Amino acid sequence: WRNLKHINDLTTKDFTDGQTHLDILKCIVYILCEILPPKSTLIPCIRALLKCRMLLGLRVMTTSRQLVVQQCIEDYEKWCKRVSEDYDKNFKFPKQHYLIHALDDVRLKGVLRNGTTRTGEGIHQEVK
């Protein structure tokens, strides 16, 4: 990926911007494939999230793409339920819930590139 940020230590909290988190998401699937068991539900779950994020980040959202995004969101929700069962993970947090409304926001306001929920950017500047 062009302009991909390279992070030496993921366990520190030296970064707070949303772009760094997105850069981590782009690479994490390949890393997890090396360290998790072959049938781990985390890998397809994170892959489904990445697919949703990539599709929702497109500059043009046609009706046919919206159908693909809806299918991706349903697929991601399915994998989240499986991860919850396997790892006792709770997916009830605000940014997770936002994904449910993402397509409604696209239909009402246009593509998501016009807005952001990333902390430290836009209206969240004072948090940084």
C-alpha cells in the first residue's frame, strides 16, 4: 500500500490517529496467519472487517456496491458472533455499532470519505 505507516512496536500507545489504526488493520491479517491456529475465527473476522472498511472507503458508492457492502457487513457480524463464542469477546462498543448504520449514512449523506469518526481528527481534535 502506498503511504503505509510502518510501526515497530504495536504494543505501545505512541500513536492515536485513525490512519495508523487503519494501517495496522491492513497488515494484521498476514501477521495473524503466522501465529494463530489454522482454523482460528479471528482471521476471517478481521478480513471481513477490512473488506467492509475498504468498500466503505470508496469514492463512489453505486447501488450494486451498496448490496456488496451489505453482504460484507452481514458476513462480518456472523464472524463477530463466532469470535465472541470462541474467545469470549464482547463486540458492544460505539465504533462497532456504527458499522450497522454505515450504509444508511452513505444513502443520506454520501460516501464516508466526507466524514470520519477517527479520534484526533475533525471535531475530535481537542481529544488529542
